[in-house]
Amino acid sequence: MTTREHCLALDAQDSLAHLRADFALPEGVIYLDGNSLGARPAAAQERARQVLAEEWGDGLVRSWNTAGWRALPERLGNKLAQLIGAAEDEVVVTDTTSINLFKVLVAALRVQANRDPSRKVIVSEASNFPTDLYMAEGLADMLQQGYSLRLVQSPEELPAAIGADTAVVMITHVNYKTGYLHDMAALTALAHECGALAIWDLAHSAGAVPVDLKGANADYAIGCTYKYLNGGPGSPAFVWVAPHLRDLVWQPLTGWWGHARQFGMETSYEPAPGIGRYLCGTQPITSLALVECGLDVFAKTDMQALRCKSLALTDLFINLVQQRCAKHPLTLVTPLEHAHRGSHVSFEHPEGYALIQALIERGVIGDYREPRIMRFGFTPLYTSFADVWDAAEILGEILDSGIWQQERFRVRHKVT
Amino acid sequence: MTTREHCLALDAQDSLAHLRADFALPEGVIYLDGNSLGARPAAAQERARQVLAEEWGDGLVRSWNTAGWRALPERLGNKLAQLIGAAEDEVVVTDTTSINLFKVLVAALRVQANRDPSRKVIVSEASNFPTDLYMAEGLADMLQQGYSLRLVQSPEELPAAIGADTAVVMITHVNYKTGYLHDMAALTALAHECGALAIWDLAHSAGAVPVDLKGANADYAIGCTYKYLNGGPGSPAFVWVAPHLRDLVWQPLTGWWGHARQFGMETSYEPAPGIGRYLCGTQPITSLALVECGLDVFAKTDMQALRCKSLALTDLFINLVQQRCAKHPLTLVTPLEHAHRGSHVSFEHPEGYALIQALIERGVIGDYREPRIMRFGFTPLYTSFADVWDAAEILGEILDSGIWQQERFRVRHKVT
């Protein structure tokens, strides 16, 4: 049985351990929810002060040029590109993941409409993150052109679901609920063989697992910066489009920032060449600027080193929980196979909600997702092996004690 | 002729003068561009520190509930509602102006499609803010249902342009270029008489002129918070929908935040009742939270008092410039009639671009808009009468000296 001392020894050998100092984590908390909201980089406070005092306060409107606000989507996109296998000038940070999904979904459907207008099906997983499904549903409803969603119940059903009627395969690379990691290259190849385009949502993989968009021959990708990338609460999302597809069509949210001549003040839209056409309206600069603090921590390491530690952390957590909590009705939802595991681990328990509340009271922050799923995110930049040991031990204590059965853990928040 | 001493006397009598202390304006600057980016409220720096340190840093993901992040769009919307003649629970602060325009445009077209599907025209002004026209153009292009834009060249042409084929009249209440203030009640009544719906963009009127959406019987309104509302660079925008129209149709950007059960994790979309359905994806919380600092300054006064001072400031500026710069080829673009004037003043000059650059070098910050327009915004919360006198005097000095003809003022920024 692994001991806490063994975990401390792993931490002592961990070449990434020093990066924890780059984050401002509160005392007494084991934070296993960086897959929902990443921790605050230590540098963010000073950067916020600078944006408010020097850029907004003193620079005022001049800062659009003098502080480089205008170039932020591209500049941050270039830093982010390195983490997802994209090249220079291929990514912009802007808007929300939902909005960016809408853009690429319409773009992909337009490309397909020009190639083979009979393709009307968007294939996805029923367990895909709901907002992705909602956005596709809302789009199909708006277009009234016969588009529909086909949802599979498990990754294994995908090959049979993709066919001659398929316009787009829209998949979240790491499933938010199960932690299942799809084989991006294989699934994209399958989509292409069937004449479909592949859209990848990297919300739970950018900064969490190595991603190679170009190596996988992907067509479109979107994702968020506030989870593993530690950009700040609700920080703007990103979008990438394969260069050979980028200039074929308009994306539909044709705001001024995506115009070929942003200050030409013309009455007609003409999209900028390149990824700039995926910009739309004026961006929330303070939140956008802080994304850089998170990205700059990644520049001190690389995704292979992070992946190595991530798998060691999730392996350890799975093993410890399965040993420590063996007599309780916990079911591992996340694949054991490394090739199919992201950087979070989900267990089902009939009273998962109450258990998560009891854990939070003890300082172990994971989260709950309907139905019955306890979700624990492991972020190699700031999660230690001792954290993992402590979290598993506290979960065991809570389960053994039955304290989670108390009423206060079972009352749902008003907004659920 | 008005003297600087007279202006100082006006400042001494100004019941709003003390509010300037609520803003952090740099020394040596006369800021006449609050219609592009509002000045920083003094309170914003501490609020940012709090969001980063306490809410993001210490609260982490718990702050969605404990720091009220989840309720921010509605809470800020309620504060903003009071400035635009809307009621409690009718406004949300979210996304960008462009995105919100897209939402209400699709919603309005859907309402009309259910009433009279033959209405396919969106009426607007050729001089409307370009992004509004671009968004409508992009939408019409996407829907492929025969929608088109009809653009008038002047406000006087609007009555003839609105007719039995008109689905929507989409107007920016105060024209960004000319400063022309439309009569919202009259134009809305005209639209309704013709069976059309009225969408109002309040970008240059929220916080600048009294707005009475409900009194004017308006149908939809959107606007931005980073101009006269001083929310911060690119801070999230707002959207209002008349209650009787709100629940008739979906807006098309159907993200999780607008779902009736946000954490139900369902596979199908069901819009929330009320204005909540106009939310979409996760919002940039830091930028969003700072909007409150700007709104809280407005709570110390009222729009009638602000309007009174705004007109006094713009009257003064027009008079001073017309006297001081009489021998130069300046043409007033903004209406002299108070009923049709917003809170900014535009003059045309053949070398407007170079003049604005020369003014900025002298510490007078206005902005330039194609073609030939010098734009000066007057923000009663922090603009003094002496500022106006000084700005007009400096403009006169620059014109007299011919310094603006120097090469350095004529070179355009790379991004224009």
C-alpha cells in the first residue's frame, strides 16, 4: 500500500514541483477542480493592477495601440498555439467557447454545403458538454435547412454513426464527465474517410494533455482558457481553423474586429484574411490580458512533462481511492487505459452530491456533475502527490464516518 | 465672448463637479473620448484586487456561488435598467454588443416570421455603427431566407424607408459619427404603425442621455458598458427585451447559461423564462465585475442632471470652437437642436486625422472617425467647463499654428 511518505518522496523528486509557487493557492485547501476553474497565477494580481492603473487609467483610449490591446487576441493565440500543435498566426483568444463553437460549426457546414449539400448530420456524443449540444441544436433550429444532431451513447458507437450523410463530427477531446480521451488523429481520419469535417472542443485538454491539431489533421478547434490554462474566471476562449479551410467561407458573427479594414467604417463586411476573421466584437480587455499570466507558466515546462505527471497523479488517485474506499459503492467512470484518460478522474456514487459537499467542507475541492458523478481534476502545475494522498484519505474518512448523510450536505444550492 | 473665468465659475456652481473625484484621470489630460472608452472609476482598482485575491485566488470555483458570480449578469442588469427606463429583471449584462445584436435581431425576425413571413427587410442607417450593419449582413447571408438590409442616408429618409415589407428597424439611438439623437418614441411608433419591430442600439446613449425604453414602447435594446458607463475596456455589453416579446421565441445562441436548468446537464436546450434566456456562455468575470464600479457612480446622481450638464458642455464647446476657430474650415456635423443631440460633438475638417493626433500630443484626447470627422465626447461625470474651454483654445492654437501639418501627425497607425 502506498504511504504518505512515499508521496512526499515523489514530490521531492518532482521536477515540476517548483511551479506551484507560481500560483496563489489558499492555505488548507486541496484544489482538485482546476478542470473547472484554474488557480490564480501569482503574477495575475500585478498584471491586473497594471491594466487598471497604467493602461485603462492613465493610457485611456490610447492603450488600444500603446498597450497593444488591439493585438491581444493574436498575441495570446500565438502563445496558446504552442500547447495545442498549432502554428503562429493560427489561433485567436476571443469570445466564449459557446460562441466560438457556433462560428466554426457554421463555417464547417458552409464548407460542406459547397462540397456536398446533402450532408445534414452533426455527429456528437450524448455525454458531450451540454452547451456544445445546445449550440448545435440552436443553430440547426435557426437555419431551418434540415440539419440535425446524431448523438452516440459511447465512443465505440462513433464509427457506425459517421457516414455519407455526415457534415460534421463535433467532439470534446476529453469528455467533461467521464474523462475519456478520444484519439484525435484516428477519429479525424475516420471523419475524413467518410467525407465529414472534424471539430474538436479542447476545453478539457488544452494545457491538460498533449494536443497536436496539425499532426492529427484536425479541421477546427475551440476551447476555453479558464480551466487548465488558468486564465481567470470565465476568461475568453480560443479558436483555431486549419489554414486550408480558413478563408473558404465567412464565419457568421461578422463583427467589426473580424473585418479586413477594422477602422475603414465601411457599410459592408469583408472578412480579414487569416484567423482574424474569427474575431467579432470588442473584447473584455482586463479578463483577456490576464490569460497571459496563465500561459506564461506553461512556457517554463512542456506538455510531455505535464502529461507524465498528470498520469502519475491520476494513477495514484485511482489506486488510493480503490484501496482506501473499497467497501463503498464507488464506480470508476474514467478509463484506466492511459491512451484514453484525460487529466481528471470521475467516480460515480449514489450520493455523489453530498459527498462532494462534505469534501469541500474538509478543504478538498472537487465538483459534482449530474448524475451521481464526483469529478476530481489533477493539474500537474500545482497538484502534489501528497495532495492526492490526502484527498483520497479524506474521502475515505468521510465515507467511513457517514458524515455526508447529514442534511446540510444534501441541500442543493438554489441554482443547480 | 465666454472667458475661462466664466467657465471656472460654471464649475464652481456645478452640482456634479464633485463626481470627478470618483474617477482616476491622469494629470495633464483633457479627456474627451469617454464616448469610446470611459475613464476608470477610482473604485475599480480595489474591486479588481478583491476579485483576484479573494474571489478567484481564495474562493476559487466556490466563488460562482459564494461571491455571486452566477448572479452578476442579472445584478448588474438591474442597476443598469434604471438608467435606460427598464424594470427589474429585464436586463442582463453579457457578451459583446455585436453578439447581443445578433441575438435580438434573430429573435425579432423570428417573431415577425410567425406573424407575417413576407417581411424580409431590415431598415437601418448607412451611417449606423459599422458592426451593427455587418452583423445584420452576416445574419442575412447565413439564413438564406431572403432577408436584406435597406440603408437610408439620413434620418429624414427613415419614414419613407419603413413599410409593409419591413421586419425590423435597427437604429443606434445616438449616431456614433454625427452625434444625432433619434426620437426613440416617435420612430418606434412609426415602426409599429408599419408592423415592424424596433431594435435600439444604446451604445452612445446609455449613461449619456435619458433613455426610456418602456415609455418609448421599444421592442429590443442592446448597448455597451465601456463608453459612458465606464465599465472598463471592452467590458461586457447588455441586452433588454420587452417583456411581452421575451418568451415568444428562442434567441439563437443557445449556450448553457441561458438554459432553464443550467446544471441539469441535459442533452436538449430549453430556454430559461425571462431575460435569462439571452445569456449564452461563461462570462469574463473580472471584466464583468468591474462594470459595477461604473454603475455605482450613476447611483449618486440621475440622468436628468447629467443631461442638463451634457447639453451645457456641448453647447459651450460648439460655441467656443465656432468663435475661436472661425477662420478654419471646420464644419459642425452634430445637430444644434438639443432634441437631436447626444453627448458628443463632431466637426469635419479635411485634415481631421492629423488634427486629432496634434490634439492628443497636447493632452486633449478626442478621436477620429472616417471620413474627416473629429469626435469629442462630453461626460458630465468628469468633464469640467474649464476642460471644454481649454480644449477649444488648444484646438484653436493648433489650427492657427499649422503644427498639425507636420509629418508625424499625418502618418496613420498600421492598424486603422
